[in-house]
Amino acid sequence: MVHSIESEQSEQATAMAVPQYTRSTDWPTIGLTLAMYVLLVGNIALYFSSPLPLVIHIALSTMAIHLAFTIWHESVHRNVSKRRWLNDLVGVFGVFPYMAPYFLERWLHLKHHSRLNLPDDPNSIYTAGPFWLLPFRYLRVVSFYRERAHEDPRSREEKLADRLPPLALLTLYGIAWWQGVLLDIVLLWLLPVVIAKVVMDWYINYAPHVGLPPDRFKGTRVLDLAWLTPLLLCHNYHAIHHLWPGLPWHRYPPVFREKLAYLRENDVPIETRVIGFRSHPQPPARDSTRAG
């Protein structure tokens, strides 16, 4: 009997294991960071030098800012580099066009992982209601933070770092107002942020989790649609991330294919549609959220 238990544990460990990603620096994410700034700054420069139709400029900025989530998300999970300072530096620069404080975002995101689909999961703000009403729930983030401010793990230096980007943004918008181009910057930067955030909230915060229980395996969906993969930078395989958060974003599809039998065995929700997601029944009462 002891041998069979050990064998079962060994099989489970083998199933859970994934190929190690041993690069000291994840160059695809570094490349995304450079691409985001080249596209965003280049688009604004083109607008003021040789303007294209406005809708094209808005679309280009939205495409650039769409990259921001993947960049700061990889930094949060320390997948950019084995050097902590480089992870944080890429995270701060990655989230800047997104107009959000990196270290606060890191805390909230890691709390989401540890409290997956529980009432105190920060992500419940996004899933507690229909998606079309989501923008009206955004202000709940403020109340969520106020209720849990005493849990804030940020150091004094991290809090200071989180204050600097908003000051930089206010300065940039002030200069734009002084130069008489404030409306242009709003259209080329602020509006694309709003569009990109709504899109990102759908494929990261809403679609992978809505209607699912607080369970390590059953709590996050995969949207197994090949055409979505390049558009969403592989985040349609979000369950892979929750099971193995140390994997970089571009490794999700091959690991999904490699571990498909294991995922099905553990009833991970796998969808082949983008609307009308199936809900899963609540699992037996147990705390199964820690590993995701």
C-alpha cells in the first residue's frame, strides 16, 4: 500500500511538472517592451509630422498599450529576469503607458492568485455582474483598497515609486495643455488606454473566471481557439498561467498541448467559444487556491 501511495504521488508530481524555462532573461518580453514604446511614441510623432486618419492613430496607440499588460504581468511573476531589479524596472516602464502604479498592481494581482474566485479576490470586481456593466464597477477598486489598506505589503520605497509615474503623467499632460495639444494627447493616449483596458479586462479578468468556483483546477478557463492566440498574446490559455505562474506567456500554448490529458483529468474548463461560457459546480469545501 505504501508503494502504491508513493507511486501515485510520483505520477502526480510528474504530471504537474513542466519543462523548465532556464533563460536568465526573457527576451520576448523585453522585445514587447521596446515594441510598445516604439509603436506608441512613433505613432504620436507621426501624428504631429505626417498625420494619417485619426482612427488609424487611435488604433495604433491601442495596439501599443495592449502590450502593457503582458509586460507588467510577467514582471509581477518575476518571469522577465532572474535579477529582481530588472523585473521591477521592466514592470514600472511596462505599466507606465497603462497609467497604473506597478507595485500596487503587483500586490493586487498576487492576491488574486492566492484568493482565486473567493469573496476577497480582487478580481471579483470584474466578474460580479455582466461584462457590459464592468466600467461602472471600476470604482470598486478604490473601496476594495481602502478596506484592505492595512494589508498593503509595499515598502516605503515602493510606495514612493508608485507616486512618481502619476506625477510624470500630470507633468506630461500639463505640458500638452500648455502647448495646446491636450485634446490630441487625450485621443492618442488616454482614449487608447480606456479601449485597451476594457479589452484586457475581458480576456484576463472576466472570461477566464466568471461563473467558476474557488478551485485550483476548475477556477480558470482555457479558450482553445487558435485565432485568438496571437491577438491575446497567448492569454487565452490563462489556466496554464494559474497552474504554472512561473511560465512566460509565450510558453502557454505548447505546455497546454503537452499537459492536455492532465488538464482534462482534473476538469480544467476548456472552451472553444468566446461567449456563453459553461459554469462549473462548486467543488467540495476545501482551500484549494494556494497553488494558483
